[in-house]
Amino acid sequence: MNVPDPSTIAPIEDPTETIKAGASWGIRFLSPEETKKALPEYPGFGVRLS
């Protein structure tokens, strides 16, 4: 899988619709706490820096 160029991705202010669309396909977004537990070898993954 290739990561898209960030300049081609529009930021999403409200991810509600994206989350709903993903959920309809069985995709679940992890909270920062769940990510920390699931991916301990990647500290800081999923953490917002803003």
C-alpha cells in the first residue's frame, strides 16, 4: 500500500461521516488509548500534535 501525497488529501474538520462510512464496511477507528494498547511498539502513533 502506498501512502498518498499529503498535498492531495483534504483535511477533514468533522470526521463523523468518514467514521460512519468506515463502520459500514467493518472498519473501526481506535482511540489513542486503544492504539497505545494495540501498538505498544509504536509510541505516539495516532497522537494529535495540534
